[in-house]
Amino acid sequence: MMSRAGFRLGLTIWEATRKGAAHSRPGPSKTNMTKMLSITLPDGSVREVPQGTTPADIAAAIGPGLAKAALAARVDGELRDLNRPLEADAQLALVTAKDEADALELARHDFAHVLAEAVQSVFPGTQITFGPATEDGFYYDFAPRDRPFTDEDLPAIEAEMRKIIAADKPLKRKVWSRDKVIAWFRDHGESFKAEWAAELPAGEDITVYSTGDWLDLCRGPHLASTGKLDSQAFKLTRVSGAYWRGDQKNAMLSRIYGTGWLNKKQLDAHLVRLEEAAKRDHRKLGREMDLFHFQEEAAGSIFWHTHGWTLYQALEQYMRRRLIDAGYGEVRTPQVFHNKFWVTSGHWEKFRENMFVVPDERPATEDDRPLISGDAVFMALKPMNCPAHIQIFDQGIKSYRDLPIRMAEFGCCHRNEPHGALHGLMRVRQFVQDDAHIFCREDQFLDESKAFIALLRRVYDDLGFTDWFVRLATRPELRAGDDAVWDRAEAGLEQALIEAGLPFEWAPGEGAFYGPKIEFHLRDAIGRSWQCGTLQLDFVLPERFDISYVGEDGEKHRPVMLHRAIVGSMERFIAILIENYAGRVPLWLAPVQAVVATIVSDADDYALKVVDQLRAAGVRVEADLRNEKINYKVREHSLAKVANLLVVGKREAEEGTVALRRLGSEGGQEVLSLAEAVERLRREATPPDLA
Ligand SMILES: [Zn+2]
Ligand SMILES: [Zn+2]
């Protein structure tokens, strides 16, 4: 499935409030008759309070401890400022540091404001633009007056931020008219902000947040004051360039990134994690293990080297065997399709800017450059495999007895990601999904879902991922299909999880527009989580592509379609494997399972015999006959994460033995007969499904 996460991050966080004046204008009621509100607390108790009472007032009425701990409030589920007056009957929950996700989001958003204020105070004349909270902190984009910022500027900015936090300035929400906002930013020399505000709909009220004289356009919510932040819980991490509105035709801005937490302990733990992650970075290990490389001329696509492709193939072949065992049939479908497929699937309308579009025409080359007439039909490189599998399903008439059909493809997909978003194997433009679609009857999807979960569990076990969690994402606001269908689909997936004995959390509203989905998240060795597996129920694509099967009753019926993947993108999953194992992947996946290294050239012939025997036993082995010191060879192969080094010298050649050194075994070695060594490595290198 395609995701636009990240694309509109700045916009959604910063867009002005869309609510009408009646809902957002704060302050007491204009009439003398003070209306009383019924505020229901999480324990079910109800408090009668006058209109205009704030969540902070209610916290104080409950007790001084809560008044101190409260950071914000959830009013009818919406996260709001503690000091924003209540205007109607509502459900109220006070948010404290215990509600970690909310508290972190609020703190990071506050840090972004404090950063912006600090930068303008250290570098007067700098213009502000936008800056949201991120996954581990925040950033803010600035238009500097004199020169772009550099990392050397960060300590002074951090010091100023600490001053602003220590001053404990109240963060005040104000509702202004658009004209007032524009005028304020113009008067303060903020042309970027003024430009932005001018494009907001006229007549709508806009919220701004101020700390003293400083203010920013912002939807909020925020903590009550800067002093609620821990001045030891953030760190500015780096500076990079960014274009105004993400468009390279626009002005280049300076983006300052920071990481922000609730306390110093959390920050320190995060910094340690970053350090550990840097050591495990798959791009660094990919070089050291000679797995792959990238180059500008093919941005976002991978040059797999022999070692990397061997690892890739070991994974793919294993997956293929597991799929065949589970009753799947493998297919292969085209790379480039007429755009009408993508019109039907909805991608052409929604994700066209993420697709590589090519005209179906042979360009003329007379002028030394491709010439396209402009009348060609458009084709596109497939961003996903689903419509292609539907075409295979749709060949010939299917009967209810043919179902379920489980169609798998290691399908190569292309998505036109911006250069700046590309990241090693994690985010690429060309990737392969371990994709499959199950076409089944509605009465079959529960069993199919359970069978898929069992398969996924087996694969994760084999790959050494035992710590994972599950989310069930339900109907989003914008969706296709009627509610009765959604009810059945959500209940079906929930039932499958219950019957599989898997605990899960709900992710309300996060389903795809065509159906609910189960997400499988792996936790790696350093505590990061990665969404890899997915199981999605889809009632919409079969409808749009008008596919059917003939039921027992002789009538046409719509099949249900399940989209499912276990590892997701093969490329990204290999990056996760490399980082999880710090390069020391399970032996059956390792590109080089053993190296036979000679101590002296007298042992060359024997070394080649050892290699032959290992290779005949199915072990991936290389010989190192170079005229180098053995310690040099050991160092080099351990850097390349070769798990087994078989050292042979004159004595081993005479006695028919090998000295086996294991990666990470501190120089210890074990002398074995050749036959014994071959048998042991053969056994250890066998993939788990073949053992
Ligand atoms: Zn804000
Ligand atoms: Zn699909």
C-alpha cells in the first residue's frame, strides 16, 4: 500500500484552526446568565461547572497534586490546552507525564517554539517559517538574515533555549482574524509567515500562541508554560538545508533538528540508542561486508554486489519454500502498465506524483534529445502488484470450488520518492515486496487470516524475531463500502487474532480506505520497532475491477481480496536484519558462511580441497590464499562478519584437520577432522525449514 505519511506533516500540524468562531473564541460568556456545564471525568463522575471553567481549574479542584502534574487535557478525545476554557458539556481526561505519547508530542511541539524564539533572539533578523514535532524530537525551518546556520551555532542556541525554559513563560493561545495575523507578521518582518497566512481562507479565525512578545501561528495545543519542559531533556542535533514549502524553486532555508524528551534519563537513553544504531547502520555494514552500493545516477535503486545478492536470494528462496508449503502459487507480472489500471484502482488520482509515468511512444532522437509528441497514452511503472494479480484472477471463469486462490509474487515496484527522503535500503525507489493476494469467499477469510498469521509467526521465529506486536487498524473517516461490510471485516480480523491467541491494540481510524488491516511490528535488538507484516481485507478493488466467481447457486459473486506481506519490502527487511544482528545474521542467511584461510602457501592445495568439500556439502565458502599474515586475514574477515574461519597450515594439511575459529570467540580455536568440520558447518548452515 502506498503511504503519504510525512508529505503533509508540516501542513496538518500548523494549519489554522478550521473551527468557526463560536467554537474557538475563548473568554467568558457575553451574557450575564452563566451557563452551567456537565463535565464527565474518566471515572464516570460528573462535575457541574460554569461555562468558561478551564481543565486547569478542574485539576486544581480535584487536588494540588493533579494540578501540578496536569500537562494538557483531552476534551471529548481532542487534545487541548490546560487553560482553554470549556464551552460545552464534555468528557474530560487530564493528561499527565504518564500519558507518555501525548506528553512527548506536547513537549516536542513546545521545544520547537522555544527553538524558534531562541534563534530569533540569538540571530535577530532571522525569519521563522514552520517546525513540527517529529518521531524523536522536533525541527524548525528558518530563513537566516546573513548566512545559513551551521552546527557551530547550536550551543549558543541551546543556551538561549534553556534561558527561555527557565523563565517559565506562559504559552498563551489567542484567536485572531486572518487580517490581524497577516498584519502582525508583516509588521514584524516575517514575510514567509505573512505569505502563508494570506493563503488561509478569509473569514476564518486563526490561532496563534505567544510567549511574552514572541508568537507563532499555531494550531496547538501546548503546555501551559515553557517551565513545564525539562531544560536537560533536549539536544539540538544537526542543521540541514530545506526549501520553503519543500519546493526547490523556492528560497533555501536552514533547518535545525533537535531531539526532545520528558526528562534527562529519557534523553540519555535515546543518545545511547543513537550511538548503538550508528554502529549498526546498514549502510556502514553494507560497505564493510561488501553487500551493495548506491550511486547518484540511479538514486534510490540498489546495486547489489555478489555478497548482498546472495543474502537476498537466501531470504527469497526461503520465503518461496514457506509460501509453496502454505499453498501459494507464484506468479510474475509486467512492470509497466497502461494508466487505466491505476485510474481504476484509484492511484492515478491520489498517488500520481509518486509514480514513474512513461509515455507509450517511441521518442524521436533527431535533436539529440528524446522528443515526445504529447499524444501518447500514459503508462506507469507499477507502484504495487494488486491490479496485476486481479488480471490473472480474471482470466477464465472461476467457480467457488477454485477458491481460495493464493497468488504470490516477489513483485518489483517503483515509487517516485523525493531524493531527500531516500535512506539506504530503508527508503528506496525500486523495491520488491513479498507480496501475495488471496482471493476467497467471504466465508473463507477468517480461516485464511488465521493461516496467514500462523505462516507469519513461523517466518518471524525462523528469522529470530520473537518480540513483535500487533495493531488492528479500523475504518477511517474517508472510506469506501457500507458500514455493514466494515462491521463484518473488522469483526473477522479481530476474531482471527483472538483465535490465533495474539494480543493486539486497536488503531481506530487507521485502516486503509478499502478495508481494515492488521499490522505486525517487529522490535529489534536495540528496542526500535518496524512495521513489516500486514494483512488487509479489501472489498473495494474486486468491485472496482468487477471480478467475480460462480457460486454454488450458479450466480455471480464478488470474491474478497486479502493483501498480505510478511517481511514487506525485501530491501528494507534486509536492512532491519543487518541492523538487528549488527551484521552477524543467522548463518543460513550469511553470504559467506566460511572462509578457508592459509597460514603458509604450502597449504594452498589442501585449502582448496577443504573448500571443495564444504561447497559440495552446500556451504557458501571462499578461499583466502593471499600471502598475508594470518592475523591480518582474521581481522579482515571478522570485519566482514564471516562467522567461521577455517585456518589451515602445514600441520593441518598433513593431519587432514582444520582449526575452526568462530567470529567473536576471542581468538580461541578448535581443531577438528575435516569430515567433522564439514558435517558441523553443513548442519549449522541449513535453513530452518530444511533442517
Ligand atoms: Zn505550536
Ligand atoms: Zn495488494
